[in-house]
Amino acid sequence: MASIFKRNTPQRLKQIFQRPVVHDVNSVRAYRFPTYEITLMAHGECEDDLTKQFTGWIDSKLSPFGVEQAKRAGKIMAMDESHFHVAYTSELERAQATVKHVLEPLMVQPKVFATWRLNDRHLGDLSGYNRSQMALVHGERKIKEWSEEYSAMPPIIKVENPQYKSIMDNMHKKHLTTDQIPRAESVQMVYNRVLPYWENIIVPSLKMRNKVIVIAHNTSLCALIRRFAELSEMEAVHVSLPPAIPFTFTLDNHLKIIKGKNVKNSNKTRAQFVQSPQAANANVTAATPSGVGTA
């Protein structure tokens, strides 16, 4: 079964996601009160994953395998009779294409909203380069620090970076001002930009009794998990969502986690995909879904 935990995760942290239901009406967390459900899912494999590039705000498309991952997740949720009233995603194509393929088989099509606040972490001047290239320039220790430490920020993207113009142009098309576009981000900065969207948009939607799905990026989704699971900065770095596997979290009336679960068998491995002649020969492109609003 897929897990959101990395290796060597402290057992105490795992227990946070397996809290027993409390039936004491005097308890602050009396789960007899209304509960809310939110499903989180990271996008499928993108083209830059194949070359192990730092992607961030680069608008990389889904790979053929990523399309297969998203379609399979949608079929499994349809078989499970999952339904949603509203879906939230980022302004990046790999997330929006995942939304399209995941929601397509569902009986009821939710309203979809896209926001830059759910974008992936901006990886600054690492954008467009692979890890081995950057390790030669900055050293493996520094790359690890930028990747794993909560407040560490990579070098800001330079105008000379080959990806600078495309990132800026793409976000300008999404109606972001130059001042709104970061030049690099730490994990903490991602949390700070996701939090207002959680509080001002997603929480009111949940309180209207909507069933919500958020399909975005590992970094922005983990920011949401950190919020409703009340994780510390050190605990938050142990959480990572695998691609295209939906996780449903039940929240109490204070919007704190009661439990989390994933849809079983919602994905193949890459090896299983490649071994399928039909999939290997398919010429599949990831299209940006139509009808995506902004919020």
C-alpha cells in the first residue's frame, strides 16, 4: 500500500495519521460533531522527471506514463463511486492535465479552480538543470540542504537561466504580476503562500459541506497536510505524496486530522507500464483541461 511517509519516519508521526475516534462529548476533539473529507493527490509523472531535472515552476507536461497514472487513478475512484463538488489545482499544466484525466470517468464533474498558490516550489536557478549538473556546481551537500531543509532556499533564478523567460511569460499569461512571481522558494515559503488559500478558499468550501479534491504538487500538498495535521517543521519533511495516488483525509469539526487513507491499487509501477506494448506504443499527449476557472 502506498504511504505518504518517507523512510525512517518517527513512529510518533505515523500515529498522528491513525488517531482513534473520540466519543467523549466534552472533548475538544469530539468527533461526533460534523466531519469533513478532503482528498489530496500529486500529479502524475512529468517529462522533466525522466531526465531528473529540477522542475519547479517550469510548465512541464505529463509523460505518457504520467497520463496512464492519472487515468488509472480516475478509473479506480470511479469504481469506488467517489464524487466531489469542487476541485482545486495549480496553474501548471502537469497538474491541470492530471485533473482532466482523473475527473473524466467520474459520474459528476466538479467545478475546477486553478491558483498559483498551489504551484510547485520555485527552485530558483536550479530550474531546468538536473541534480548531477548542479552537484558539480554547488556540491552534493548544498543540493541536499536545499532539497531537505525546511527553511533553505536555493539561489534565485537569474535572467540568464534558459528557463527564466518561459516561466515569467507563462505566469504572466495566468495573470500574475511580476511582483507575485517568486525567484526561488524554501519549503517554508511554499507553506506561507499556500496557507491563505487554505484558510480563505478551501476551508469555507469544506464548511459548506463540499467534498473537496486538491490535485497539485508534492510541496504544496504537504503544506496543506502540515496545517491540518499540526506538524512541526521537522516532522513536515518526513511527508511526501507519491504521484497520482489519491489520499483521503477525514477532518474533525476543528479541521484537524482524524485519519487518512489511500485508494488501494490505484497505480502501476513504471516497469509494468513499459512492459505493456499497447501503452509503450501509444502516442499520448497531456492536454490542459478546458473549463478551468481561477480562484
